[in-house]
Amino acid sequence: MIDIKQKKDCCGCSACAQVCPRACIRMEQDAEGFSYPGVSKEQCVQCGLCEKVCPILHAGERTDQVLKTYIGYYRQLPVRMASSSGGIFTLLAKQTLAKGGKVYGAAFDEHFTVFHTAASNEAELAQLQGSKYLQSRMGQTFQNIREDLKRRQQVLFSGTACQVAGLRSFLRRDYDGLLTVDVLCHGVPSPVVWETYLRELEQEYQSRVSHVFFRKKELTGWKRYELDITFENGASYHRPFPEDPYMRLFLHEICLRPSCHDCRFKRLERPSDITIGDCWGVERYMPELDDDKGTSVVIIHTPAGMEQFEAIAPEMAYKEAETDRALPPTADSRKSVLPHRRREAFFRKLPDATSLKELVPLIEPSFADRVKRKLRNIRNRIVHKGA
Ligand SMILES: Cc1cc2nc3c(=O)[nH]c(=O)nc-3n(C[C@H](O)[C@H](O)[C@H](O)COP(=O)(O)OP(=O)(O)OC[C@H]3O[C@@H](n4cnc5c(N)ncnc54)[C@H](O)[C@@H]3O)c2cc1C
């Protein structure tokens, strides 16, 4: 039976829990807010399926190629503005819906925590749009997708690469109707940190949160996007990401899932048909595709992915690109990021903190940190120029 000895060896995809024929595995949240499988040993019949479908135990088994890489965006500006990058997810999703299929992705629930759910029409699709920067709960999603595929329904599943890998191992066979899309991923922050932040803002604004958008571009542009939160009393909070405490803690790698620091999926060979992400640096590489409203990198891994791309291409502004220029090997979404050295202190202090702002000093860089960062930036610039 699945037995997680080190937390870094579980990405929380829940394939093990969903495959268990006796339903004796439950995803249980730890003190940091991340979920891990807990097995009821009395009910377990030692069938071994949970180990068989673990994408971490079998991470090396699927190595699809990079067929092509593109840079571009969906031409419909309103969709792009409501998306994190170039709106490619929505364009792909619309194709699936047009064929009568279902689209699975991450949405907010009524408490603004994140879970995976299905959309069968464009109105439902809106809730899947936009990055939600915390780990999503998978629930029964893999089981539902298997039922859809057995009924020969077209399915688009989108999520992080480890979630796509989890789905593929859960299914244990290929299905013609399935298209998988992974979003490039820096790592997933703890849902508990997000909940703490929301409660703090609700206290400050004396009202419940009614809307969250992590990537508002209207005022400050795509490159310096804002976290945008609206409250039931009409108040609103928006702050460029480098000034928002939650985004700063996330991007300083102090509250990521342990497995994100040893990610088995941050390779170019991904478990998905298509990878999408932000094309940071597009202003240097292909300035003609940069209007600061969101440009995506699109990496095609399989013939099925290529077919889908060809179907959406007429609605895009795009160019073919060199993979290492569109997504440099130094990008945080191509290699595991190290945990912040004060990560433990952060999670130790979190339960007693009355505000996330109190914990921000933990990430303020020391003199030595500043020198190291400068050197790293110089090295990255040299590598980038040479590529
Ligand atoms: C936690 C996280 C970290 C990321 N880190 C990077 C990064 O380092 N570099 C980079 O280039 N891009 C990163 N991205 C991807 C980027 O933010 C965009 O999601 C991506 O470029 C797609 O943009 P879009 O405009 O095509 O579609 P959008 O409409 O913006 O994206 C929606 C898609 O994101 C998925 N999604 C949203 N939230 C989650 C979640 N919590 N878990 C799983 N899937 C989710 C939805 O299912 C849907 O497929 C990250 C995304 C997430 C969720």
C-alpha cells in the first residue's frame, strides 16, 4: 500500500485515493495545508493499485518529445484580458466544447479555495479561466473523467504537470478522446496560507470576499500584473504582485509544497499533449508579439496536441519559436526551485501570525542574498544572450 515516507515524494494528485477499489485511502491535510494519502489499513486488501498509479513512483515512464514550440496569443482581447497569459487555455477549451466535450480545470469554490471541476458550456468555462495560485483539490475528478471517456465523450483536462501525470497513471491506458494540457508551474503554494490571507483581508475590509483575480492586467500591464480582490461591500484591493504579501511569499518559495522542490515533471518532456505558460522575455525575443496584454508559450508534445494547435492557430497571432529561447533552461518553471531557507520558520510561525505581513520580513534578503541574486541575474543574462 502507498506509504509516503518523505513528503517530497507526494505531489498530492490523489490518483492513489481515486483508484482504490475499497475506497480506503483519504487525502488528509497536514499542518502546512497540503494533502497526503492516509490509508485505512483494516480495509486495505493489498491490491497494490495505489502504488501502481503513483506518478512519482513512475515518473520516468512517459517521455514524450517536444514536437514544436510556438509563441502567441488568442486574438480576442477580452478573453486575453480575463486570462493570465495569452488566453490559449480558453481557445483550446472552446474547441472541446464545440465538439460537445467537457473541459476540466481549476475553479474557486464559495470560500475561494480551489478545486478541479468540469465545464460543459462557455458560461461554466469562465470559472476555469485564470491562474489560481494555490494547490487545487482534485476530489473525484479522475474517476469522473474515466466515466466520460468510457462514454466516448471528448475531454480536455488541464492542470499542473503532476496532476496530468496523475490522471494518466490513474487511467492506465490511452483514450482517443482525451486531450491533456499542463500549465507551466513555479510550484503550488499552501491553501492554508491563502486562507489565512483571505481572512486577514476580510477583517481589514470588514466584508466577505466576492471575487478574486490573480492576474489583473488593465492598470499595470501583464508583466507587472496585480492581485485583484473585490469584497461584498463593494470595496476592492489590488496590488502589483511584487508588493502583495501573499504573492511575495509564494514567489520567494517559502510556502510551496515540498514535492515542488524536487519536481519530477519540470522537464521539456511532459506528460501532457500541450504545455502552456507565460512567455516571459517575449519583448526581447519577439517584440512584435508583445503588447503587454499577455503572450503565451505553447509547447506541443504529441500528434494529438499538434492537431489541436492547428485547429486553433487561425484564431491566434503566433510564430514558431526555438524552445530554449521561448522558455529558457534557467526558467523557474523548467527546474525545481530550492525551498527558502526560512521555510520551516515560516510554517512554525504561521499559526500564531495575525497577519501574513508579519511573516514577510522572513523573506527580506540579507546582504549576502542580494549579492547572490545579482550574480545569478548576470549569469542568466549571459546564458540568455548566448542562446
Ligand atoms: C500554481 C501555478 C503556477 C504557475 N507558474 C508558472 C510559471 O512559473 N511560469 C509560467 O510561465 N506559467 C506559470 N503558470 C501558468 C500561467 O499562470 C497560466 O496559467 C498559463 O500561462 C495559462 O494561461 P492562459 O492565458 O492560456 O489561460 P488561463 O485562463 O489564465 O489559465 C487557466 C488554466 O490554468 C489552470 N489552473 C488555474 N489554477 C490552477 C491551479 N491552482 N492548479 C492547476 N491548474 C490551474 C486551469 O485549469 C486552466 O487550465 C502557473 C500556473 C499556476 C496555476
